[in-house]
Amino acid sequence: MSAIDLNNLNIAYSSVQVVHGASLTVNEGESFALVGESGSGKSTILKAICGLNDEWTGEIKLYGEKVDPRNRADISRISQMVFQDPYGSLHPRKTVDTTLSEPLAIHGIKDNGDRVVEMLNAVGLDQRYRFRFPHQMSGGQRQRVAIARALMLKPKLLLLDEPTSALDVSVQAEILNLLKQLRKDQNLTFLLVTHDLPVVSFLCDRLAVMKKGKIVEIATRDQLAKGEFNDAYSQELYHASKHEHVA
Amino acid sequence: MSNMTEWLLSDSPTSKGQAFAGRAWRMWLSLLGNPLAITGLIIVVVLVLMAAFAPLIAPYSPIGQDLQNRLLPPSWQHWMGTDELGRDIFSRVVYGSRLTLMIVLLVAAISAPLGLVIGAISGYFGGWVDKVMMGITDIFLSMPKLIMALAFVAALGPGIENAIIAIAITAWPAYARIARAETLTFRNAEFIDAIKLQGASPARIIINHVLPLCTSSMIVRVTLDMAGIILTAAGLGFLGLGAQPPLPEWGAMISRGRAFILDQWWVATMPGFAIIVVSLGFCFLGDGLRDILDPKNEGKS
């Protein structure tokens, strides 16, 4: 079964159309990437899937169920999101413990903090961070908390919005390894938005290249490794990223 | 003691209580480092103690008349002198602190939560909810405070309860504006998006996640406004629309003393002095609180 089906998805902010007829399928258990320059509409697609933006037409199916933008069922236990900026995605006045317990409280799940302890272990955070405030932690630690929060409700699908681009290079590697490990342990499906092709080749099975709101090509990791893209823009993006690494 | 401090300042607290106690302790420490704020705090604490123990502190009854001893200048018998009915002014000022404190606390307790909730709802939902609620707020905001309070008191009848209601009704729009402005700064923040994605209802988001972030600026603003509330209450009292005789309300006392201000200056000056000191106290405290509660300072101190 496919985890995400997008069919002719159009997204517009007021009168400006940002995404034009995007269609793609993400299989269950797969790790899929959306790549493209900033402004190409990749984050917008992510927001439409998770429900932060309801201004779209077309069809979104999650695990075979159609999503109705006007009458959204609660999909919080199916899909969760990790945001780009770990400094902005944690409530500044809440301890790690409160942040992580909140999803359980919302869904009325009784738990004596076992799940919090378990998730802190899973994301490799020591228990002494449990009652800290966000300002008492580093960016990487915060992003681990954000990942733990996304996994509290045991979702099957994780939407990742440039989860490492706000972090130091060394911390980026840690977070990427953590994500890879978690995906293996918990059988997660990933939909990752990034502009960083090395991240894609490390973490993803397939990728869609976006340009100006259109999906220009869907390629596999092998194609990415060999640089065998069919579309001229994908080639350009590939060479630009190669160049970046030489420099 | 050092164990206690260590426990409070631990960077890896072991319980929720310790985490919050630690944060409160850090704020207390930075408050201690601000002499003006401490001055304000001492004045406010003295006011509270004075109100609580008024019968023990005041040497005379605040309403007992003694016509033999009217309009006496300050002396060892009557520290602040006596008024036109021979009542001891010091005792009246001490008992008056109860009225002042009651007015300030009741106004804050009515108007701050009201403004907070209206502002947060308005800012969070936006759109037509925001337009309607802010329209109403603007109507109230556009009327001068004292005039509006006067109109209410005129309609409801003079008296201290009505003065409190009138001041509260004129005070909340400013708080609604602040709460809305605060809410707008983080309604699109990712931590609010994250909590939405977890399936939280708007009520839960506003109460648990939006309001806690508005409260610190609200506390600061309310503390700073307390001086204004005291002055408005005194103004109403002065005009004879607040506390009624023989209640020892400071504004009303000044009003009575006005008749003798040239020959018996102490009758009007002593309660006026009390108003100034308490207003200043709240201003200093509010200023200090602004420094330590400012979210931009969070984690730096």
C-alpha cells in the first residue's frame, strides 16, 4: 500500500499559485525526498499534506484515505512533522518533559512518563535533559527533542522539513544518523524536504525534483549516485551540488 | 543553605517542580540585582503589611471624631496631624491602604484576565473574530479613562464598588491590545504549528500554549498600571464619586483637606504623599519586573 498519494495537487496562496499539478506516490516504508531551490514549493506540499495549509485542490490520500481539506479528520496519530528550526519549534516556557507529554495528554493516553523516558533514550538524549527548558540546550539537542515529540504518538509517517539545515555540520551528521536509525527501528515512512543532495543520497530511496512549483522528475537513489538525470534542470541541480562540495 | 541553592540552580533538574523553582529562583536573583525594583518591592510589601495589620499599627480609630483636637499640626501625639473633625490622619492613611490595595487588586483581577483572554482569542483566530473583537476594544479604548469611569459611576451611583467596576471596565482594552500583539508574534511560530499537528483543540492551544507566553508582559503592564489605577481611584474619590465618607480613602481625604490647604497644609499633603509613594513603588517594581520577565533576556542572565 502507498503511504502518500498526491494527484494533480494545486496550491495557491491567495491568488498566486505555488504548486502546479503535483502528482507522486510514496510507498509505505519508503524514504522519499522533495528537492529543489527555495521557493520551488516543496515545503508548501508538506504543509498541505500535514494540514497546516488547507488552500489546495486536487487529491491527497494518506494510506488510501482521502484527505478532505474542509473537514479534516485528525491525522496526528498517523503523521507527524519535524520542523526546520529547532530554536523556533519548541515552546520556550515548557520543559522537555512537558513538551513530550503534551501529545499524550491531548489524546488522553495514560502514561506515567514511561513513554517520555523511552523516547528520550530512543533519540539519544540523557535523562538529565528531561526537565530542562529549551534555552538550556544546544540546537542539536533541541532537534532531538523535536524528533522525540514527533514520535510520541507512534506515527507511521514522518514529514521532515529540512531537519538539519539549521544545524552545524557535525551535528547534522548526528541527526541524520539518528533519523536513519529510527526509521529502521520503527518502520517509519519519511517524506523529506531538502535542498541538500548529499542528505538525499544518505537518507532516501527516491527523490522528486521540483522547479517553480512543478515536479520535473522523479528519480531513484542510483540515478542520483550516478548523476543520470533525464531532466536538464535536475542535471543542473546535481552539478551545482557537486561543485559546492569541491569548493 | 548551599545545598538548597545548588538544588535550585542545578542545570539538570530531576522533577518539574525543581525546574520551575529553579527558574523562579533565577528571576529572584536578578530582581535582587536591581536596586530600584527592590525599593518598589519594599514599598509594596510595606503597603500590604500596613493593610493587613492596620488595627495594630494605627494608634487611633480612623473614623473616631475628637472635635476638641481638630486641625492639629503633626506632633508626637498625632504623627501626621488631625483633620477638620479631629481624626488622626496617620490612622486614616494606614486604614486607607486597605481601600487602595482592595481597589488595585480587584481592578487587576477583573481587567487583566478579561483583556488577556479577549486579546489571545482575537490574535489567535484572526480574520473576522479579530475584527469584531478589536472593534469593540477600540470603542472602549477611544474613551478617556476618567470620563468613562465618571459616566459609569454617575449611572451606577457613587461608591467604592462602583468605582472599582468603572475602573476595571476602562482598564481591560489596553490589556487586550497587548495580549493580541504578543499572540500575533508567535501564532505562526513552529511550536504552535507543532501542537496543532498533535491534534490539540484551539481552546487547549490558547490556554496552555498562548496564554503562558502573554502573562509576563501582562504582569509588567498591570504592575505599571497600578499607579494609574490608584490615581484614577483617588481622582474619583476626590470628586466625591468613589469612596464615601467616613471611609478613609486617600483621594477623598485630599478633597476634604483642600479647604484648609493654605493654613493647615498637612490635611491634604499626608494622603497625597501616601499616593505618590505607593504609585512610585508600583512603577519601580513594574520596571524591574519588565527587565527580568522580558523573554528576550531568557537564558542570558
